[in-house]
Amino acid sequence: MADEENIELSPQQVAELTEAGAQLVDVRTPEEYEAGHIEGARHVPLEALTAAAETLPADRPVVFYCRVGSRSAMAAAALQASGRDARNLAGGLVAWVEAKQPLEPADGEVAEHSALPPR
């Protein structure tokens, strides 16, 4: 299990951990994910995380991310509380792009987030 101080990772640390086999999980909405995401990330919207938790790897770190790191911090804390090695991309996808890390698709962007549910 990750130490509390190591739950928050920089974009560079996430890139290195991903190369070493960690599973990236994007917890944003489908619209946000489609606008742009990290290559190789699995999309599990935050509201679906409880149902999908058992399908996440238990034998390697799981790194969550969202737009700015708030939703993914909740996801990482929840998975870590169950004894798993879960981390969070500090600053989210905004920090990832600011660190000049690539998005998929190549012309992808960081979508705005609306906390309001659809009407």
C-alpha cells in the first residue's frame, strides 16, 4: 500500500510509474474523457468506481486522475482504504498538460468540468 505522503504524484512520477506497469484510471465524465485523456488510461467515471473496483488490478499500483485532482483524490483514498496501492495525479490532467505530457487523441484537450448533473 502507498504511504500517505506518496499518494500524490507529479506528472513525471505518473509517467514513470505507468511505464513500470501501473494502471491509469480516468474518473471524469464520458464527455471529458472523449475530449482528451492519457494514452492507455482506463475510463471509469467516479460514480461507477464502486462497481468497478474489483476489476482494477490488485498486483500493481492504480493511478487515478481527473481534471484538477479532486475527484481522483477521493477515488485514490477510497481504494487505498481497502488496502490497495492507489495513487493520485496531483493537479490532474491540467498539471499533466502543463508538464508537456501528451494526450490522446493527439489534438485532445482538457475539457471543462461541470459539477451540475444533467437536466
